[in-house]
Amino acid sequence: MQRIVVPFLILTAIGNRAWAAEPELPDAKPVPVMQVLPLPYDQASFEHDGRELTRYHFGPALKRPFWYPMLGPAGRSLTRMGHPRDPQTHSHHNSVWISHSDVEGIDFWSDHGKGRIVNRSIVRYDDSDTRASMLSINQWQDETGRVVMLERRGTIVEPMGADSWRMLVDLQLEAPASGPVTINQNPFGLIGVRMAKTIGVHDGGGRILNSEGQLNEEQVFRKPARWVDYSGPVTNQQRGGITLMDHPKNPDHPNPFHVRGDGWMGICLTLNRPLTIMPDKPLRLRYGLWMHADVATAEQIEQQWQAFAKSSLPTMTPEK
């Protein structure tokens, strides 16, 4: 029998015509604009149209989970890891983080403290066109692994227009069934933000402004406010910043802000008094961060805070 050889190019052309005849996915669903993507090594990336805005780190080797980077103009992070002048004793300054210096006498704030905030599970990831979110369960443990406090943590990331986005941090702190837990009076906690070196007042010539019109560390330090904004140079041509916001339903709102000209800010939950959490009554908290280009005006920031203040707190079922 004579063997017939069909040239490869003819086969390729036939194959291409067959592929062209395939249906064009009539049941295809829209791809969400906002997505949170699980990554290796216990990380999750929050992305807007494929561009990462922030990444949540929650690996077992960490002293506490944190968010890094926090993307701003020119694709540069508005935050950094560690103090620019004191990286050893301030190694706990992990971009944006949650912790406290004294829970039942245990230090969860410093890397030299005995407490650790350990991720136990990720409950869910959610994508949509307007926001991406995740819900995680954390345990605040002492040096023996005993659970001192339970925490449900919600992260919501939302685009807010050109060069602007918002992150909402929802916390539900719960006492274990064995009895109440006290967050003792202390200025360090519950949320901290370590700004990029170039944005800091001392290193970059940046600016700190609060909702009361007060400026920089000399006026803003440990003063109550609805919000504090830290803005400064990102590149030689561009400016940017972060507004940290205290929700009106948080205890003792407006809370004092702990700020420094060296580039950090935080909200003091227990500067003036301790808080005790009962087993049957969790503590709910919400914090907001607005990442923006340029040096925002007080009027622009106040509009953002007003929208944040009206945002509803999601329901979080107490951990059993």
C-alpha cells in the first residue's frame, strides 16, 4: 500500500479551522474586577484588574499577621517593613499590623514579647467588581501555646477611583470559654502603620494632619481624632499618603492617635483605660485606611471619613 504523507502545514490549517468552529463560551461569566488570590507560603494577594494593591501575610513562623505592601503612586508601597533608623528594636513595625502590648500581662506588640498571634484558619475568600474580602480566624497565644484571646479578622479592599483605594479592617475579639480577658491600659495597640521612609516627617519632609486641624507629632501625639493622615514624597515627582480612620462605633471614639515624625502612626485603643471582654460579649472594632495620591486636603479626607463612618459592620459569629 502506498503511504500518503500529509504536509504538517496542511494539518495545522485543518486544526485551526476546527478550533475556529468551537463555540465562544456562551455561558461565560464576567471576571470580577476585584479578586483576592491565595498564594503559596500563607499569603493572599488583593488585586484590582490584575494589579496587586496589598498582600496579607499570615504564615506560622510570623509573630503576627500583617499587610504589605500598600501600593500607592508609581507602584510603590506607601509603607515599609521596620523602622528606618532602628530596625532591631522596632522589627515589629510590619507595614500595617494588629497587636497590643499588654493582654493579660502578655506582650503581643514587640518581637521580643512572649505573645504570638497565630492564624488558625481562613474561613473564606470573596471576589466582586466592587470589593475583595477575606475572613480569617486568629489565636492570641502565650509562650506555652495557651489561647489567651480569640480573634475573627475581616479584610475588605475596595477601589475608590483613580490612584485611590480603601482597606477596612474588621475585628471581633473574644474571650475564651474559661473566663474574661482584659486588654490592659497601654498606648501600644491595636492598629499600627509604618510609613515609607520618604513619607516620614523627619526623613522625607512629609506631613501629619488630624481631623482637628493639628499638625505633626508636636500637636497630634496622643490627641483624640476621627482620623490622621500621613502624606509625603513617593518619588521626586509624586506624592502620596495614608489616612488612618477610627470608626464611631469603636469604644471611646474618637480615640487618641500615637504618631511619630519618624514615620509611624497608630490608634490607641486603651490609652486611658483597660477593656475587659466577657465570654458571652465579644468586642467589635472597625478601622479604615485610605491610600491616596498627592497630599490630601482636610476636606477630601473628611469626605472619606464620613463615608467610612456610615459603613455598616458585618456580622461575625462568635468562635466556639
